[in-house]
Amino acid sequence: MKIYICPECGQFREASRRKEVICYRCENEVQMQPIKLSMEEYFNMTKEEREEYSKSWLYIHECLHKKKN
């Protein structure tokens, strides 16, 4: 099992053996990205810690995307 995050809305999703993981929250079937958290780390996080991780990931992803353009 791996943890994925949506680069549009920050929603997390657990999945295994899938090549494409789609965000169910976003309407336009956004391809989710794998993150470097282990399942144990993810499950030990509080809701607030997950929200903070999501916000931080989205911020960093946005900064990197802007640098490329």
C-alpha cells in the first residue's frame, strides 16, 4: 500500500497495485502523486498533522511548478 496526494486539492488516498490513482474529490479526474510517507507514519498522524502535511506539500509543489515555467 502507498499513500497518494492530489496535486489540486490535497486529498489523500491509499492504494496498491495501481498505475493510475485518480482523485475522487476533483471533478476532472486528477492523477494523484505518491508521497514519501510510510503507511505507519500516515496512520500515526492526527487529522491536524495530515492537513498541515497536505498544505505544505501543495505549497512546495506550487513553488516548484512556478519555477519550471
